[in-house]
Amino acid sequence: MPHSAAAGVRPAAITAAGWGWRHAGRARPALRNLDLEIRPGERVLLLGASGAGKSTLLHAMAGVLGEDDGHAESGRLLLDGRPAADQRGRAGLVQQDPDSQVVLSRVGDDVAFGAENLAVPRAEIWARVTESLAAVGLRLPLRQPTAALSGGQKQRLALAGVLAMRPGALLLDEPTANLDPGGVLQVRDAVTAALERTGATLVVVEHRVAVWADVVDRVVVLTPDGVLADGAPRQVLDRARSALIDAGIWVPGYVPPVRPRAVAAEDPPVLLSARDLAVSPEPGRRRHPAPPVAAGIEVRVREGRALSVTGPNGVGKSTLALTLAGLLPAHGGAVVAGPRLREHGAAGRPAAGPTPSAWSSGELITRIGTVFQNPEHQFVTGRVRDELTFGPRQLARTTPRRHRRDVPREAAALAPRTDELMERLRLTHLGEANPFTLSGGEKRRLSVATVLAASPAVLVLDEPTFGQDATTWRELASLLTELLDAGTAAVCVTHDVEFTAALGGDRLHLGRPDTAAPVPAPGVA
């Protein structure tokens, strides 16, 4: 039901009539024949499978979908009875990728940016900045560099910037996806408090219903062909539970079944190890070196076992992952590759040295594959299929001439492997699409597939289940358990407790202040 407006905010109305959108270069529309009316002040949770058009709809509501050459639009989508693109400042959007919304180098300036563009008086702007940062639990100096923030902290920063604008419609695209459990509750409570204060309309996209079920008035379940279910949260969850599970919705109390792990060897070989490791995002800076974000870490990454790295946002989990992956040198201590990892790779190639950060890209690609927290940071082509073949083809080009007798055999296996990964990760229909136009969940699966295409011995995965519906989550988890059983090792930075349990293995918890404690993972056999 609509809620009362306050603090000078006029809640927005949103109407879609027969609306549809097809991205350029796609055969299928993202959405079609959508009829939807959201009343001023209503609070709506948008659900749907990965790729069901949720993010596309949210961007259209914000008026930022863009009109690239080759797109096709049908019907009407209006904000307060007018095209959303003409309604400057009426909708505030928090996107899936927080990096895409960080526009200035200091925290305070970044939060102030949107309000400044709406010509809010200067004295009021800074009061809003302070209030918005406190609301999302980001208690940082206003001059703090935004580049030093973790992914989860950047998500809160983006939300603070939108809250400072005080829009009539608050549009949130998976705003808690990369947050620790405490951060999830803090952001949810901040949004709730802002809605109570302003009465703004809320449209939030989320895969996990439980986070927002007590906040929203209404649940709308989308498919590419329109609305599957629409009603009060309890009504939709009770009456359409089976249909929601079939559609890949994370229904409360349901955890998708995952292929069980085989019995692991008792003492598998160590592929990577570190003692008294300290990590920093800027380890090589000579003048005014920054202190490490985490220190005193002991790590053993074993063949056929998973190591789940957990802990709150901002304690150095992603930095540790990049250091273990050989993409950052250690701030203190060292990461050492074991003999089995150094010798891994295409037949006939020489063994690598003991320090992964000193390896060439050709040495890294077959030994350690890294999935970044932001999948767009690893896309290098304009076509989904080309992303999967790029790494192996580059490896073939950089192979010394004396070892190239193995390249034709490897190249012949590339096409079937590409097809298999695209099928397993539900990307086949997107083979010709531009990777940068995919949904957040599709981008994540593509980033995983590009790494698996090179068959590395160690996988380093930063939030690999981000943006996944229950169906794609199960497929991804099952695929990784198969790889673990085949001897691949995995280091996973994650807040996903079900995923940690599915993979088994070990858990390394990074806490505050700069402490790291290895503990058994839940569900480890």
C-alpha cells in the first residue's frame, strides 16, 4: 500500500503498458508485453530468474537504459505520466556494479555529487551527505579516497549518494549482493528508515526474498514474457511456491540440492602456501607505503579442496585473493607455489618458478585462474563466445616454438569445451551478445566460464555466486564440486554460507583487527 510522504519528497508513480525492450545484437527481447502499475509510495520487490529482464526494467524506470543502435522498444513506460528520461532527479538508481557509480575520488564528494547536480543548496548538501553516510553505516572521513574502499563499502557509498538526492522513486538493483550479513541488515534498515522518512516509492531487485519480505507491500515475479505472479508477499510465496522454485526464485527455506562431494584424499598435495602473509592493494608503493589491510595469515591451498575466505566487508578478502592469485605481490611474507602447481600446464612446457607474482601471463593462465569481484574487469572482447576462447588462444600464441606441437591438439579441444561451459552455465543463447550488455548474473557466469576454459589447477573466485538465481546457483555449485573432485583447488571469497557448505573443505575467516583464523567449513565431511 502507498505510504505517506514527508520531508518534501513527492513519491513517484510508474506505469508500463505493453512495454518491451530488445538489446542491440540480441535475437530475444529482454522483456516484452509488460503491463505493470506501481502507485506512489508503494514498496515493490521484483523477482525473477537470472536474465529475466529485472535490471533492464529498473534501468528503464530510471531513464538510463540508453538508445544504442539496433535496440527495439515497444509499448510505453512512464514515470509520473511522462517518459522516465525526461524526469531528471525523480528516480535514484543503485546499480549492481558499485564501481560504475563511483565518480569522484573522495567519499564526501562522491555522495554529494547527485545532490549538487540537482542544485540543492550547498549548506543542505553537506548535511545530507553526513546523514546518508551514517544511515548506511559508512562512518568514514569525508576525505577518504573512494579507491581504497572494498566492493561492499562501495555499494553502501552508492546507496548513500542516492539517498542524499531524496528521489521520488528509489530503485535498487541487488543492493546487498556483496555485503556481509551485518551489512545486509544495515542497508535494509537504512532503506526502510529513508522510506519511512520520505514516503518514496521503492522498487528493489533481489534474488533472495527473505531480505526484503518484511519491508515491501508487494512482490512482482517477472519472466521475459511478462508477469508470472503479483501480490502481497505472503500471498505470492504461499500460493505460487512451486512455480517460484521452478522459476529459480530463492524461496525462504529452500536450498537447491547440489551434487554431493566425493570422499577426498586425506592429505592432498599443497599447491599454494603462505606463512605470516600480509597483503595490501598497493604493496609496491615506495613513498608513504600504506599499511597492510590484513596480516598474520597462514594459508594452504590443497589439490581437490576448497578454501572459503569469509569475513566482514573491508578486511582484505579480495586483496588476499589477488595476492594468492599472483596478481599482487605480498606486502609481507610470501606466497609459494608447490611443485605440483609449478609443473602444471600443457605438456612439454617448462616448470614455473616458486613465486606466482613473478609468473608471466602465459604461466599464470594454466595454473591459477582468477574471477574478479567485478566481472567487467576481465572482459576483453565484444562477443560472449570470444571471451571463452580468448585466453586459450593467447596461450597458443605465446607458447615457445619448440613446444607448439601440442597446440593443435589443445585448439581442437577448445570448441567442445566452450560449448560445454556455455551449456552448463546457461549462456548458449547469448553466444553472439556483447558481454557488457549482459545482466549481472550472466556476467558473473561468463567470468567464471572464461577462467574454466583454460583448465587451471587453482581457481580464485571472488563472490562467484553474485546475482545467481537458485537454478544457476545450483549449476555453478555442482560444476565446481565436479572440478574439486577431479583435483582442481578453489579459493572462494564469499558471504554465501550455503555455497561454502556445498563446496566443503576449509574456511579462513578474516576479522578485525587484522586477524585470520582457519576454521572448518560448515558441512565438511
